[in-house]
Amino acid sequence: DGQWIYFQWLPAGSGWRETLKPYRVRAQAGAKPERITDAQADSVAPLLADGALAPDRARRVVSVRGDLYVVDLKRSTARRLTETVAFESNPRFSPDGQRVLFVRDGNAWSIELATGSTKQLTDLRTADVPGAPRSAPGAAAGGRSGSNAQRSALERDQRALFDVIRDRLADDSTRKAESAARDSAAIRFVTLAPGERLAQLSVSPNGTAVVFTTTTSATDARNNIVPNYVTPTGYTEDIPNRTKVGDVQPRTRLGFQALPRGDVKWLRSIDSDSLIANSQVVAWNEAGTLALIVGSASNFKTRQLSVVDAATGAVKAVNVMRDSAWVGGPCAFGCAGFYDDDRRIYFVDESTGWAQLYSTAFDGTDRKALTSGQFEIYDVALSADRRSFLFHSSEVSAFDRDFYRMPIAGGARQKLTVGAGGHDATPSPDEKLLADVQSTTLRSPDLFLATACPPAAVCKSAPASQLTVSQTADWLAFKWIDPALVKIPASDGIEVPAHVYRPEDIGAKPNGAAVIFVHGAGYLHNVGHFWSQYPREFMFNNYLASKGYVVLDLDYRASAGYGRDWRTAIYRFMGGRDLQDQVDASRWLEKTYAINPERVGMYGGSYGGFMTLMALFTAPKHFGAGAALRSVTDWAHYNHGYTG
């Protein structure tokens, strides 16, 4: 009903070992958060869960902890549909709103809302499930042997001599016809290949078809193990781990079945001859006649968005994205769906070099760019009335993230959040208010309440009301450095964003040395007006500055937030352009602060540890010391999905 905001929180002063706890706060300026019990949180979980809307937009069906609920959005009540040990998921309403279709134990089911009657719609089984058909060796039933001619002659004699034989055969024929008629209305038994497992199953809203994906593990792949030395038993235990880069990968297939008795049709989610790494169902249109699927190639260079005809299983591409390096960026494999009464499909595409919002007709024609510019679009959704798109974007700058509303036809965008920094906003059910998790470089994320201006209105910069304070008084009293955002000139003419922590900013005397912090992951955004993903390093950088060091923190090439070319600049050479950005930063420190390269140190973890090692071993004249933490030392031993 929009009266309360529920959230997970670790209040100021909590122990460092403590986990997030459930809280709620009234959606009113100045309201105080109150702790709720786990039981209270469980009781409202169905009301807060995401799920599919009914055609009347007055109900939502959700899956919570493996059981199904129908939520009355006007009354804020939930009706429990199932309470089983089985796990029910992926529920959606039928087009008439009278049934809910869902997945249970790897098969599609439906439940009549008026009666509670359930019906199984598919019977997909793995080859090792009891009851799956198998071909048996040896003689046929009854142990019969001998020539066909001999048996046929004997059977003719038996029919001619005995009325009872003729009557039995007539009865058998009648029973078989009746059984065949029943079987024609029953669901088809489908057995997957040996070793093949169901990965995803999605049933159409009208219950006439399913689209599913399977995976078969590579039997000759070899997994690593990681020894775990700290165990309750005192014995070293092995932790199963991934394969190494380039090893045999699991095989995936995309299947289609018309219900109730259609044969399984195996589909290709990519039109080209590329090996397919994975496929998944993104959405169905409300009528249940089209499924939207996405497929990605095993070489990571192709992503195809397609529609599947629920009547025939025919696949038609609506958008194919190719990249000579690899397809990625925000919304690389999501942020897509049907809209405009199912006449159009929206999706995010990076083909211009920046992740932007596009649409096509449902058959792939009439492609339109709904946004454009040198910024990125994140997590797109439709408004409650389906007349607007809601999304986060870096349109203000690469160093800020805000929440926007835009008409489904495109055009002017309304910026709904106020203030520099990072915003992660969730609208109230009526979309008049925003629960905004907001942060700045000096303030960790806190919950704010803001008013969302109406569609087409001129948004005024009304300040949001802060509802939580996650910092201790000691933290707030300390004079933390608000690092300056600078641009480091790189040797290829590009300016690399960086934070600089100066000793003078904390009242310390420079000692003539510098430290460069290298963030991990590679594809991560750390320089901006928002709270760092490295809060401990933020504090350590302050400590180093207090001891006289100039500290530099770069969003080097491969970092997130700066478009496709920035993201892929390390293609086939990690430790190339990204390392050169660090070298150029060392030169900048020498030019700007007269710091000798021998007095420039570097530290970082994971990818940052790799960069530190590369700097010390391949560019030693630019760095005097380094601390490489939990480093990747050989990419052949890392993750196939990251470096494959």
C-alpha cells in the first residue's frame, strides 16, 4: 500500500561479524526505522516480492521460498496457493486471469484459482529417473522365438478355431482404441539424453507451449580443487572449484514443446554457426503467443535476441549484437521485454559504443533508438501503467547514477533523483514516492525518501528526507578526505579518471612519495561521486595520505562505466593498455608532484594484484615497490567465462 518501506540494514555501531537485519520505516519524512523480527519479515515477504501481474493489473503472483502466493495489490493481502516440499517458481497468470502457470520439480503446472485444482502440463524427465523408457535386450515379451511365417500361420489357425480368441481380440482392439484416445489428451512423456539436466523451463501464459534449456556436463572436463585447512573436524577438506580456461565446457540446448503432446523441437538461439554457450527465456507476451529469448555464442562475440512462435516453435531474430572483442556492458543479457500492448520489444544494445535503449516491432522490423549519447542505461523496467520506462542512467556524468522516467515512445527524460552521487531508487506502488538508497564519496549508502514528480511535469529539485544514518558519530566527526576527481593524460591521448588523496587535505606534510591503488575485477567502477566499492581501501588511502603519501586511484582501461571501447581496450592483452594507464599515472605524479618513480608504490587485490605484479616485472623503472594481494598470476588458471 506504499505506507512502509522494508529493507535490510546494518545500523551504525554494529559488530563487523554481524549480518544485515530486517527493518521497516514509514514512508514519511522524518520517520524512524524500526527493527522487525524474521517472522514479521516472512509474513510480508509475499507483498514485497516481484512477480507477474494479472491482466487486470490488480493482482500479482509471486514465489516466496518455493511456494506461490497471489497478492491483491489494492488490499495489500496475500493468498497462499501452495504449501509443499517441492519448489514452485516462475509463476504467471493465464491471459484470462483464471489460472496460474508455474514450474514445479522441473515441469510445467497450472492451478485453477477458483477451485485450487492443479494440472501437470509437461513430463520432462532425465534418463536416470525411474520410469523413463529404456530399450531392453533379449527376446520380446513372452519369450517368443521362431520364424515370423510360422507364428503368423499358427495365430491364423487359433483365430479360425476358437470364438473366445476372436472375442478377446475384438475386446483388445476396443480397449486399445479407448486407451489411444485417452493418451491423445494426456501429456507426452519426454526423456532427456543421458547426463542432460533441465536448467530453465518457462511455460507460456496460455499454457499451450513451453520453452526450456538443458545442460550436459562435459564428462572429460577436469575441475580444480581448493584445500580448506580451517575445518570443524581438523582435517583438510577439498572445495570443488571450476575448470581451467579452455577446458571442455558444458553443452547447452534450447527446447520447445507444444502442449500437451507435441514432440520436442530443438532450437538454435543464434542463427550463425557459432557454438552456443547459453540460452535463456527473457519474457513472454501477455497473450502467450511469443517468447522472447536471448542466446550467446561460446566465443562471446555474438548475442542474439529472438522471438519463438508458441504455435510452431519457429525462431526469428529481432536483434543481433556482434562485437569483435566480446559482447558485454550493462544489460548484456537482460533488460528486454514486450511493451506497447505487445506490439514492440525493448532492449539495451551497445552497438554505438554506449549501452542505450532501443525498440523494434515484435517481428524485428522498425528498429528505433529511444535514447542516445555517451552515457549508459541500466536495469530498465516499465512503469505500472506501462506508459513509461523507468531506468538508472549515467547521463549526468560517468561519475553519477540517477533514476529516470521516459515515455515509451522515447523523447524527454525526467531525472527523478536529486543530488550528486549514486542513486539506487525504487518507486512506491503508485510511483509518487521513491525509496532512494543514496551515497556520496564520503557517505556510505543510506535510505532517503523522495517525491517523484508526475509524468511530463517539470521536476523541481526538492531535497530528499534521510531515513537512516549508517555511520557512527566517530566516523562523521573524522575529517575524511573527499578525493579530488582528476583526469590523467594517457600516452594515447585519452584522459583517465582518477581520485587523488593529498596529504594537505588531511593536514599532513608531503613526504615526497606516492601510492597507486589498483581496484580489482577489471570491469568495475570505482572513481565517482558515489561510495567506493572498496571502503577499507578508502580508509587505508586516507591513512596513507595522513602519513604524507599522495594516493592515486584510477579507473584504468577495462573499468566499468565508460562505454564499449574503454571496456574492451584490454582485449587479448591484459596487462597492456590497462598497465600503460598506471605507467602514465606514475609519469603524471612525477610531473605534477615532482615524485621520483622510485618513490611510487602500487597495491591492489585480484586483478589489482595482477596489475601490481605486471608493473613491477615489466615496467620497473616507473615503480619502486608494490604489494600484490590475492593476485591472478596466470590467466590460464583463471575463470573460463572471464578469459575464455
